[in-house]
Amino acid sequence: MALMPLVIAGGMAEGYLEDVAEKKAQLAQIEAFKTEWLFKTGMTNLQNRREQRKAGEARVAEAKRFGFSQKSAMALEMSGQLEFELGKVKSLIEKNKLSENYIPTLVAYLEGKVDNDVDLAESISRGLQSDSLLTEEEQSLGLINSLGDLTKLQEEFLKTTTGGRTSIPAFQYTPTKGARIELSDIKSIRSQLASTLNTIYANSFQINQMGDVSFTQNAKPEVQQLFNTLADKTKMLAEDPTNSYSPTSALNTVIGAIQTSQFVPPNVVVEKLDEAITTPNFNWNPFRTNTSPTNPATNNPPSNNNNPVND
């Protein structure tokens, strides 16, 4: 009878050990299942990343064929704007409407933004590196090597959940631009510029009933050059994606900049045009070569009555 407590105690210990072993086996099975799930999900994610990268590289390569630089194309790809730009450019080319200035202007704007922002430049630089993402095989090997440590495996898996390249904020420009200014708009621009300049340079232009402009015998070469410069500047502003000018508002801006430039030599007006456009109430007085009655309120000669149409 004295042996009974020992037998009972031994049986209980054996049962306890079996229960512990069973629970350990169940835990190991759970951990194995979690490990397998993470591994398979990670592999799927890695494959998706690889496919996203290949698609992005294809878009960048296509953009370069249209005239984008590697840096500008990569910047648009990383901001998520390249796919839209490619679709727009291809559509405009098919319709023979793409402005010859659009892509060079946009490229210059994008590269300027990147070069003047240290963090942005670093992000683009990483994107330009061909080995900026490990290959799928290299990342898979890293996951396999970490299978013994579930915490490390989870950390490695989380690194694969961000998709392709690091994204950057969208660039601010006018995405609806890209098309050339229509001939009807160009004719209207030239007609209104000629009308304005006629009040400054003594009837140097003729405008027929169709709105076509021609130079008169009074038009000096420097006045003709000024007219062409103003027309080109208006067109450039209207097509420039870095502003929101329409053809009409671009014309109003250019006329507003020069309409008080009486008695300023035409070559000086050309030289100071950009400054006059960007400076509100630009003062032409220091550049006048003759004197005339002035408007006391503005200290400038009276402006002409030409009023370009509004948008």
C-alpha cells in the first residue's frame, strides 16, 4: 500500500510531460504554419514588386524616346505622373498637336526641382541606380536564412510590403497643357499685339479684315523684331506647363507689360520684357529717350485704349 502514492505521482508526472510535449508540438506546428504563410506571402509580394519595377522601367524607357531625360522621366515615374504624361503625349502626337516646346520645358522644370531639393535629388538618385532593389533571388535568400527566427522573418517580410520604388510628392504643373496653340489663336494674338504696338510706334502695322498682320513702310527692323518677340513670348507662356496661362491671359499679360513703354527703344523693351512681365507696374521711365505729357497718378505716359478680350 505504501507504493500507491508513488505510482500515482509517477503517473501524474508522466501525464504532465505528455501534455507539455503535445502543447510544444502544437506550438511548433502553429509557428511552422505562420512561417510558411509569411514566406509564401513574401514571395508573392516580391514578385509583384519585380513586375511593378519592370513596368516602371518600360515607362521610363518609352519617355526617353519621346525626349524626356532619364532624370525627369524617373522623377515623374516616382511621383506617379509618368503614365498619364505618356498617354497624353502619345495622343497629341497621333493628332499632330504636340507643342515642340512642351517636353523640353517640362524636362527643364523637373530637373530644376530635383537639383534644388537635396532630399528629392537623393530619392531620384536611388531610383536611377539599376541595383536600387535587390533581385528576387537575393531577397528570397534573405527570407530563407531568417526562417529560424520568426521575429526577424516578420521584419524582413514587412520590408517587402511597400511596393516598388519609394514614392515622392506629385510635381505641381498644369497637366492639361501640351498641345500647340491653335492657328486661330495665333492670328488673334498677332492682330492684338499689332494694334497695341501701332499706338506706340506710329502705325507700323496693317491689319486686314481677316486679321492678318503685315508691316508698313514705317516699321523699323527693331520694331519688327519686337513684334515677333512679343508674339513668341505670348505663345511660349500659353504653352508653358509651369504656369496656368491660357492664350488670352498670356496675351493680356504681355500687352500689360509693354503698353506703357512709349519712347523706350524697341531693343530695350525686348531686353527688359521678362522683367516687365514678372514685375507688377514695371516702371519704364528710366529707359525713355524722349519726354511726353505724363499721367500724374502713374508718372507714366497715358496708356492706350486697347483692351484685349478676357478669358
